Amino acid sequence: MTTANEVLSSIQSALPGAVLDSRVESERRLWATIDPRKIVDVCKYMRDKLSFDHYSGTAGLDWIAKNEMEVVEIMASHGAHQVVAMLKVRTPRENPSVKSLTGLFWNANWYEREAWEMLGIKFEGHPGLYPLLLPDELVGSWPWRKDFKGYPDLTTGQRAVEIPTSDGYTRYMIPPTTMEIEAGTVPTERPKYPSLREREEMELKSDSEMIMHMGPQHAMVPGPFLLDVLVEGETVKKAFLDLGYIHKGIEKIMENRTWLQGITYTDRMCYVASLSNNECYCGAVEKILGLEVPERAQYIRVILEELSRIQSHLIGTGEFLTLIAGVGYAPWQYMIIDRERIISLIESVTGARLTHTFVRFGGVRNDLPEGFSEKCRSTLKYMESEINEFIELFEQDPIYHLRMDNVGIITPDDAKRMGVSGPPLRATGVAYDIRKEDPILLYPDLDFKVAVGTRGDCADRIDVRLKEMLESIHIIEQCLDRIPAGPIKTEAKIPKKIPAGEAYYRVEDPRGEMGMYVVSDGGDKPYRVKVRGPFYATFQTLPPLLEGVFIADVVAIAGSMDGCPSEADR
Amino acid sequence: MVGIIESISSFASTEPAAFAFIISIIGVAIIAGVVNVGAMLVIWAERKVLGDFAARYGPNRVGGRWGVLQLGADAIKLFTKEDTIPYSADKAVYVWAPIVASMATMLVAAAIPFGALHINGRNYPLVVANMDISALYVEAALSIMAIGVFMAGYSSNNKYSMLGAFRGIARMIAYEVPMGVCVISVAIMAHSLNLVEIAEGQTLWYIFAQPLGFLIFFIALITDLGRIPFDQSEAEEEIISGYNTEYSGIRWGLLYFQEYNNMLLGSILLTVLFLGGWQGPIIPIPVLDIVSPLIWLLLKVIIVMWSLVWVRSALLRLRIDQVTDLGWKWMLPLSIVNLLWAVAIGSYFA
């Protein structure tokens, strides 16, 4: 087993002088500052020689006090070892620019586009730095920089001014204007690039092709995102994706809320999986604080997160089936009825149906109610028979096999290369589960299998989800057997101001690998929270997957990914 | 009263052609009313049954706990909604498409027997136009519906509508042929193309005499009605609403109603061709014995429609290439096999 120390010494001996500074946090976490000129070489060496083949994303930071920008490249491995490496590259704040990793990692594309449009960090060698989350007219304001004071008024070009308030916070507002504006007088200095519409029309080759919208307003989409397909007859030639229709700026909002308030915002990233989002954020903060979570609290967290996984998979599978069968499809309604049982079970503990805000730093908010164990066991028993029935139903349905088998195949190599995680990755046969690879809480002590598929098609993705639900039931039953009495919160006092530090924490969200990179500068608010959402990564693979399929299969493939644009847009 | 009947009968004897014409007009008016009211009930029943399949209630607010007035409310809504015509639509075709579609339905309705009255030991079939070739005529009229669908899809000048229209036509061509072959197989066994004679002549119901034919006709009927698993022309999750995407208000209502009219008429056609029509034991109660053929037909039609809803709630939608594949490679050869079977054993049924 490779450890962080071995990785570090291997890089230092192979590329002397590349590592400027380093910190080995634990056996599984390596932090290193890399010479900006050598970042591509280091990443190439790590990918090829040290099997860091899982590129998890880029986080950009604006260190305004030091007058520099920082880019953190997060890399891990698909099962070869458990080390997660965070490689930092510094660049001056004036015209920040770093080398792009798109040549090494296919999926670096979207992460770098995001860092560019939000922070203005230019990535040299990137194939197309177009805005992804922001609308075209807002690019150039760099909203996630620390000196951002609101967007200019798009008609007057006026910037916001500071307005002091009594609660000690500073608000920014655009002052009301009486000025009359002439059209075209507002200076608009924005980067020049073709708009999405222009890029689409460049691809139109003949009269028999047309561009058809399948989003943001379409019966297919699980939330608003733009999906334009270039079709010839029924065949899709090319697909275009654009995000940002429900971009909430949660990462920026969390920088302006206290540490505790941040938990409520993690709920809203994806309300179907809010408990794992809570866990991810709280886990990262606990890591900075070095807190130990009491055993009972760990059990409660695992029980609830696995329940949450079951309900998320139920609605994900059910919604997908309605995309293929129409809303009259009865099994989908049965899935919703079953999900309602799980939700009321979670509600009896957390008091909320979807946005729980239940996990706390060093514990949970409240204990399990009386009689929860029995109620949970009976519900799980019922769920088990229901899920087995679904498995049997889908196995016997010939039309199900006609529509799902060999549709939207991802090969294991492609899945790894494209950074897919969660059920779509496991459907290809790669047994990569954060609960096993980078275990948290008491997952190492629990006995469960990682469900994998064989072909990596739509049927396998559903199959993996159904089997995972059975495994989750198994996990919860073990937890209910073993749960000890004791405190549900840590004894240690949690300071209002979290000491300076940084942490990267990963959980297995129902949709895949969710990671949060949290930075504290010693204040009462996070300095930076970077979310590595699972669906953002899976989303990126849609355009290549959709090339050459039928329109009906677009719906099947996009649906089988169990999309949550809300989480991708954050 | 007696005077009126006498004058009518004298008119009928002196001017038989004019009398038949007037009777037809009245009959069509009655049938149009029956079919449309029937379709309303079908919509309500489908929503209730579909709800039941999915462990829901279905409509249960307007008109008591059974939600019987829901359709009235929907119809009022449709009539009062704004009627929009897209700026770039082919206006004349756009306006006429729903009318052509519902006209086709009425043409079918004119030749379909809606049952019979049992008076003095004799069945009097309830059919407006009792033609010798009504089976062939119904087949032809059913295909006109596809023209309405294509007109709607083409004239909307909308990408989704156009795709929906293409899919509708491709599907129609692939399935009208086996459907027609099945009708011919039945006609060969019945030695007649008259639907009334086919219904009355089934000593052994043709579902038992040619089960393969029944299966093919049932699948082709679902295709013709554009219901799941064959609703590609209006697949909501793929092409919004397909050929009727741009329609609103009562024009959309006409297209929507036409689908349920067809469901009703198609179920009756299936019953007449394969399930023995209105055959069944006569109920020996004074008034009920007159309408007992009607009751039997209604029962069979309800079972057919119930299974149509069942299919909808249980199956997934096929892809359009799989639909045409199934139609040309399986349904057509099998329907010809069925035709040979009908020819081979048809003589025993004479």
C-alpha cells in the first residue's frame, strides 16, 4: 500500500525541485505546493507512474492578503492506493495564469472553465475557455474573488457601493439612479469568445440537420440545464450542454455565513441527498478541528445516510423510468410510495423531510426517537421485499431490456478517464466506492459489498442502484444491532472561530463521489468552500455519450445518470 | 302521434331514397353524440383506472368523491382557453388538422355497429351505414386519422411536431398493413365484409379460431391509437407532445378527444371482429331482454379498454426503430401466416 510519504519522496526524487513545500497530513492525505512551471510534469508523472488516474477537480482560491491566487488540483487513484494528493500552484493576482491539465485529464475541462469564469484564472492550453455557469454578459466580473462587490448594473454599468448596517456586516447595493442612459454608451469590456448559439451553428453541415432543444424547458430534464442536440432525422450527431440555470452561488454564500450556518446551505445543494452533503461539510470542519465524533453519533449518521441513499436511489430510478414509460407507469408510483416510508422514517429523527440540517460538528443534532429501531427494522423488511420485486419485474420485462440493454455503454477505461463516479462508474465493473476506498465514520467496521455491473449500460446502472439499496439495508441492520448508548455530541467545545487550516473530505453520495475542500483563515466564516459534486463530473460525460444515438436514447442515457442539476450548479 | 307515424311511413314508401338520407343524417347526429359523450366517460374512466393501478385515487374533487364532473370542468377550461396559432404556422392546414382528424373518427363511427336491439327474437343492429364492405371501409377510414396527425405536425412549423408527425406516419404504415391483413383473415372466415354479419356469424369467437390474428390486431390497434408502448408520435419526455405541441384550447381538445373516440371505436371494432360482437345469452327480463345485446357489447368493450389502460400502466415505450422493426419483421409475416391459417380452416366456418 502506497502512503502519502512514499508518494512525496517518489515525486521529489523523480522531479527534483518541483515540490516547493509539502505537508503530509496523514497516510491518505498529501498537500504539496508545486512549481507552476512543472505542474504538468508532476501530474503526468503521478498519473503514469504513481497511478493517480482519478482527477477529482480544481479549486481556485483568492489570497487577497498575499496578493496571489492559488489553484489546488485534487487527485486520487481508482483503487491502486488510498492517497489523495492536493497539489497547489500559486500565481500572482494580476493576470493570474496557470498551465491547464486538460491534456492529461479529459475531465479537467469543466473544472478549469469554472475556475476561470469565477476567479479569472486563465488556464494556458485549455481548448475552450467559455463560460459554463455564468451567463455570457456577467463574465469578467470574477464573482468569487474576495474584492467582488456585486455585478454591475447591466444597463448603467454602475458598480455597487458599500452600505453599512447596524448588525456589523457590510452590504453592497447599486445606488438608485436618475441618469438617463443612451444605448451603447455603457463600456462593455468582456473577453471575446463565440456564444453557445454560434458554436452550435458552426457544427451545422447540411440542410437535413437541425438543432433541437432538450432543455432547460423540456419534459426530460430533472432540473433546468441546457441540452441542445444536433439531429439528422432521429439520430443525434452532436450534443451541447450548458449549466448555470439554477446556479445559486452556494460556495460564495458560505464564505459570508458563519461556520454553523453553512450546514443549512449544504442541504440546498441537492435536497435529495442532503444528509451526505451535511456529512461532507461537517466532516471537513471536524478534520480541521481534529474532533473525534462519539460512537453513537457515528452510528446515527451512518443509519441516516444509508436511509437517505435508499430514498435517493428510489426516486432516481423511478424518475428515470417515467422518462421512458410516461407518467402513467405504475412501478414509478410504487417507488414513490416506498420512498415516502423512508422519508417519514428520517423525518421522525430529523424533523424535516428533505432539508435536514441534522449533522453537526462533532455529532448530530438530536438522538433517535423512542421505538425507532423497531419501526426502522419493519420498514427495512418491507423495503427488501419491494426491491426484490422490482429486480424481478425488470428482469422479466422484455421491453425494459429492449430499451435499456446496450444503451449508453461506458467502458471502464472511459469511465475512469472521464471522472465518472458512483453508480454509473460501478455499472461498468469498477468497484470504486468511497466507503471502501477512503472510509469515514464506522464504514471500515461494517460488512457490505460494493455492487458492480458488467456492461456499463442503462440496465446496469439501474441494477447497481437496486443492489446498493439492498446493501444499504444490510448496513443499517448491522448498525441497529450494534448501536451503543452514549453521548451524541462531542464533549469538546466547538469554537466560534475555527483555527486556520484546510481539509479535503470525501463521502460516497448517492450519485457518486462528493468531496469538499474547506479552508479556514481563523475567522468565524469559512475562507473558501469548494464542492466537488458527483453529478458535475458525470454530467460532463453526457455530450460524448450522446453522439450517434437516437433521440429516445438521449432521454434514456441522460436519465440513467440520476441527474441533479441543482447539485451540479450549486 | 299515430298521424305522425303514418305520414312518416307513407313518406318512406313513396320516397325511399330521401327517407334513407334523412335517417342517415339523424343517425350520424346521434352517433356523434354517443361517441363524444362516450369518449368523455372513457377519459374519466381511464384516469380512475390508471390511478387505481398506481395506488392513487384519480380525480376525486369535482363532483363528489368519484370526481364525475372533472371532465365537464376540463371541457369548460378547454373551450375558454386562448386559441393560439403560431406566427409561422401554415394557418389553413393548422386550423383544418383537428377537424380532419375528428372527421375521420366520425367516418369510422358511421360504419361501426354499436350493438343491437333484441325485439321479438330478432336482432336489429344499431348501425348508421350498414354497408356490404364496412370492414374494408373502416380500415380505410382509420388511416385518414394519420393524415390529420401529419397535417397537425407539419403545419405547426415546430421541430418536435415535425418529428412527431414523421414518427406517426412511419408507425401507421408499418402497422396498418398487418391490421388490414387481420381484418381480411376475419372476413375470409366470416365469408363477409359486413361488420354486422361478421359479428352475428361467429359461432366460435374468432379470438379462439385465430388467436394469432387477435394478438396482432390488438397490438396494431394499440399502435393505431398511439398509446404506450407505441406513443412515439407524442412521446412527452422526448419531443414534448409531438404533433400537437403547438395546439391549445379547443383545437388541442379536438385532437385529444379524437384519441379517446378512437379508443372507444377501436375497442368496439375489436369486439365485433374477434369477441363475438354483441353475442351473449338473452336476459329473460322484460325490458332488459331488448337491450341485452347492448349490455354484452358494453361489457366486452369495457374489458378491452381496461386492458388497454393496464398495458399503459405496465409497459415502457419502445423506440421508433424498434417499433418499425417489430411491425415489418414480425407483425407482417405473422399476419400473413394467420391469413393462410384463416384460408385453410375458413371453409369449416361457412
